[in-house]
Amino acid sequence: MSTTVAEPGTDLIPATALMESLWWVHHRARNKSVYNQTWPMGCASAPDRAALAVAWQAMVDRHEALRASLHQRDGAILLSIAERATASPQWITIDDPGSLPVPDLLRAIAAEIHERPIALDTAPVARLTGVRVGEEHELLLTVHHALVDGWGIQLLMDDFATAYAAAAAGQVPTFDTEPVSLREYALESHAARTDGRWEPSLQFWRERLDNAVTTTLVADRHTYTGTGNKGGIVRFGLSPEAAHGVTALAARYYTTPFGVILAALQTVLARGGAGPRVCTGLVTAGRVTQREQAMVGYVANVLVTPTTVADDDGFGAVVEHTRDTMWQTLAHQSVPFSVVFGALTETTRARLRDSIPVLVTYYGPIGSDLRIGDIPLRLRSAPNRAARTDIGFGVFDTADGYLLEGEYNTGRYDHSTAVRMFRDIDTVLAEGGADPRRPVSTIEVRSRTVAAHVDHRLTATDLGTTVMPRSAALDQVRRAWTEVLGTEPAGPDEDFFATGGRSLKVVQLASTLQAQSGVTLDLAQWLTEPTPRRAAEQIAGDLAADDADTLVTLRDGAGPHLHLFSGAGGTVQEYRELVAELPVGWRVTASRERGPLATVPEMARVFHADLDRAGLRPDVVAGWSMGGQIAFELATVFPDTVKAVAVLDSTPPLRYDVDTAVRDEVVYDTFATNMAATFGATLDGGAPVTTPGDDELAMRVLAARLSVAAGQPVSAGMLQQRWSTFRRHAVAVVTYVSDRRFTGPALVLGADLADHQLEQWAARFAVAPHRIRVDADHYGLLRAPAVAEVARAVCGLLSTATTPV
């Protein structure tokens, strides 16, 4: 997707408090997709790609939120809106998914696209992805919550439908109304923040939240999780009995259906052990005026709602309490929670924490009756993999009743715990609806709750160290850390936020460090790993790079010495089964890249230099795939280094002139097959077609395919790293040519190699090599049962190498 980057320092205005808050959360999150919002929408028929592209650009042109970006300047978060940002949809096409179930593959692709980070300093902060798997079509709309909320997405989809209909008819998209300006809203919000208009509401919140303690479910695991921990999604449809209770109670007590469901949640938390006063977070639309209701932007807010639920209260009374509390707090919803939190006393902030553990919101009809042109769309389950809090859920109005879609922190909770809470809510609604006067103490709930939100904090034991290393930079960080947080860090890798840090304290830490050292901390970079070690690195400059030595020992021994070179895109771990098959006492070492090396001769030179520096003269050098070429090159260029060489199913050193497009397709197919073999999976069907030039997108699609095929998560980041190396290595393999001949004993082992390729190898040895064909494919060569034969052949090669080096 092409983008326009807002130039730093041009046309910057203060961001809203809500945007500012999410900027900090985004940058401190372990998973940067934690505040991505993705709507996966199944299409009843194939959309017109050209019309989608025109309509999507029209959305970016129309709405300032899609052209907006956020920038940090000296601790302040500023908003910039570009005049123009070009945007094109991404495309993913899998004609033949093979044996992979289409629904599973679509879900996995949606999760990968959702998890692709959005840079907040780059416009647009949204992307559209068209997916076709077999005959199934899906649109994935992803936006960042810092600039667009759920209400805003619905408005965006309404305009998108209009723009698509026009584009599909060959017309230029036009709209009946002018869009509401996000820039003007941000300026008005900043004025309200600074001119005292919020002070009456802040006083209300100070009084309402005094001594309040947030309520949460008892954790299944008490481990430190941090922002953006792994998350799971659960959907739960209310039973007909519960839905009837919602309708009846809402009418009887003059409240909304959502108010009744919120009362049921409060009852479950109170009855679960938290006590009579429960305190949760209520996510509101925050759109008080008609202008706000018509604006695509981020306006939603979190209201903390303390409610008293006594054991002798009838559920109807709880509904009344919740209704009254909700209406009182809604009158003060215009003040962002981050501002409210900052205005509370230190004691209250410590009790509440800045991340409310249980959140609930009302989506209502949002996401229903979606369409583009004459194509109906169906909103599917959210693909989130990162949790924003302990547990949160939204309430959807559907044709079948009420749907609860929840997100829970898998670092703290099991799936069954989230489901149990939803079942308890259903029970309370059904039984309380049947008899509103029934005391809540007689309604059985199975959820266990606590009136406190205590995060496990990292200790010296967790960090694996009890002593902070000594250095001038770390000493400065230690002093500043202690001054700001009131406690010394337990170790160099302690998380700032696990120790009680917040965004305001980050700015204090940066200011303190600058006063001490004169160095301005790069906050965006440091927040990705907010530890003393990373702060010290910025103060002292980058620490010394890791040891650049390419040598690694796979097994020590006093016997024969085998040195190995990895295949294209591979690692030394690909030889683990071969090492296990070798006789006891063999010494096994290997070479690994420490930095990108472009050609086989360059690799051989670098690896030989480290062998020579270590004074090593291996008895045998060997390699599988590209590793065999490296072994041959090293043995022929530096013949005094080794006694014998083994080439394991490696392409002969002949230059192969292949069309670049064809080569890239073959390389991708080979890489995908290789990765599938690594995870014990098989990828059948056709290869995906993705947006040209977007390697990360291709790797995310591959990660989705492998995850479904292997039945386990496969990291797209790992694939991206491996792909970059593999593609570079593939070019090195096809461009490697050598006419040199090796004069010592040699082994040429073939699996997928053709007979003529074995002959081509034989011509490059002065003494006829021992040639073996193994009954395995290229990737099975180093796996049981074939690897045992490979090990025997290598041992046999050594016995023929009788000439001392």
C-alpha cells in the first residue's frame, strides 16, 4: 500500500487527550496491533476491484482521520493532517486452498492482516485488504483506534458503500454532506482541556472515585503480562430466556437493554467474591453533539462506574442502581479518562491503575446491514490476538437477539473462565428477569472475582539476576529511575510499567535523564523495551555489537572434526538429527552468518577466516543445499584447511540464467515447502498471489497457511527474517560458478538431484567422489530415516582421508 508521510514539524496541533493516551499505550505495548481494529466482512459475491480502489481513495480523500498522523515532540503528542495521502487496497488471492479448510484459512489471514502494525506517524492509518480463497470473498478493513473508533468505522462504511456504488457505475464518488473536520474537533478539545471547562466534571470524578478499587476476575495464572499480551476472542449469544429478561427489565425500569446487561455483569462480579461495591469500566461513544456523531474519528471514552450490589437487593434494584449510576456518569463523559486519572490523588491512582481490568461497551446495531453497492456484507468475528485489558466485551444487537463478543488476556485467563462469566451473566438475566424481586444472593454464579487489580510485578528472580551491572550510564538510569518511581530497579531488564510507571512518569524520567546526562531519550524507540538497559544504551551510545565470530559448536569431542555449512535460509539447527547420528566423540562445529553475505565465495572467505583465526582444520567440511556449495568453495580455494568434503544434495556450481519473475516464483514455492517441512506440514493447492512488491504481506499469508496446516501458530516475523535470507541465498546459489577441482576424498550425495547433476559434480573432483543416491526428498535428507544413511556415508568418507593435513 502506498502512503504519504506527514512531514515532521509541519502543521502540527495538539492531539486530543484520547489520542495522546493511545499513543503511549501503542508504543509501550508488546504487540503493536493491540489497538488495531479490523472488521472482517464476508462478501455475498465478488466485489469489483477497480471500484474498490476508487472508493477507498475517496474515503482517504474525504476523511481527515485517515490522513492524520501522531508525532511525539519533547513528551507532547501532536496531530498532523496531510492534505493528500494516496492509498491502494492490498490483494490476496488463493485460487486453490488445497486441503486447508477455507473458513479456517480466512480467519488465519484476517488475524495476520490485523496484526500487521500501523505506524502512527504515517498516513493513512487505515488499510483495506481484499481476500479471495477459492470462491469465498472477504474484505478486511483495519484502522488504528487512536484515530478512529467503532462508531467512526460504521460511518466510514456508510460512506464507503456510497463511493463504491458510484465507482461501480463508472461515476466519480460524491456525497450529500461535507465531512466533519477532525482538526477543528482536536482544537476545540484542546481548548476545553486548558480553559477550565472540564473542572466541574473533574471534581465529580474525584469525589465519585475516592477510595474506589477496580474489580476483576480471579486470574488463572498470576504472571506479569504487560500491555498487549496475547489475547483470545470468545462469542456468546444470550439465551432466549436471558434476552426476554433484558427486554422486560428495560421496559419495567425505564432503562436501555445495555443498562440491564451491565447490571448483570455488576451482579456477577459482586456475587463472585468482590464484595458489594464493584467497579468496572464502561466504554461510551462519547458523541454528545450531532457534529461529533457525524465525525469519523476517535471520540470513545472510558467511564469508571462504581456500583453497590447488596446481597438482599433484588435484581430489579440492581438494575435501578446501575441505571442511575450510568446516567450520572454519562453527564461527565466528555472528559477523557486519561485526564480524569491524572487529576486523582496518588492513592486513588494506585488503587485504580490506569488500565481498567474489566471493560464493557455497547455496539448495538454497529456492523449490521453492511453492504457495498448491491453486495451484502456480513461482519465476522474480530481477529484480535492481543488483549487490551483483563477481559472486555461488547454487546451487539442482532436479528437473533444479543451477542456478546469478548476479548480476554490469555496470559491471565483460560478460555473457560471467559465463557463462565458470560454464562453467569446469562443466568442472572434469565432468573432476575423472571423475578426482579428475587435477591441476588439466591442466584448462583460460578465466576470468582476480587475487588483489586494487582498485577504481578517483575522481580529479580523473574529477571534471572539480583545484581544490576555497573556502568556510568546504568548508574545514571538507576538514580533517575529511583527518583521517579521511588524504588530502585531490580535488574537491568525490569519493565518500567511493571514497576508502576505511567506516561507522565515516562516524561519525568526522560527529563531527569536529560538533566543528568544531556542526552534526549528517544521515547518511541525506548518504549518498545522500557528497561534500564535500553535507556543506558541510548545514553552511552549503542553497546558493542554481539561477537561477530561465525563459529558455533554443536558438539564437543576429542575425535574426528566435522564442520557444517547451512542451506539457503537455514540455520545450524537443521543438522541436529545428523549430529545425533554421528559416533560418540566426534566434534561438530558449524558456520552461521552474523551479517548478510551476498555470494557463495564471500561466505566461504568469511567462514574460513574465522576457522583460521581459531586454528581449526576440520577433517571434513560438509553442507546440505547451499551449504554444499560453500563447503566445495572453501575446500578448493583453501585446500590446506580440510581433508575431505561432502556435498549433500547441492546444486552443481554452474550459473543458471533464469527469468527474474520465474526465479522469484520458484524461490517462493521452494521456501514455502521448506518452511512447511520445518513444521511437519504439507502445503498443497495453489500458491497465493499477493500485492506485488509487498514481501511482508506474502509472509503473513504464508504464516496463515502454515498455521492452519500445522495446527500451531507460526510467526510471520520469523518467516520474514528467514525469507529475506533465503531469497538472498537463492540468488547466491544460481549465480555461483566454479571450475576448480578438489584433490582430496569427496562425497556427493543425491536426493532430488538429477543423474546429470551428479555427473557435473563428479567432474569437479580430481579423484572420483563416492556417489550415493538416498531414497528421500531434498528436505527429508536430514531427517529420519534417511539421516542415518547420511551419517554413515560421512563416517565412511573420513576413513578414506588418510593423508594428514
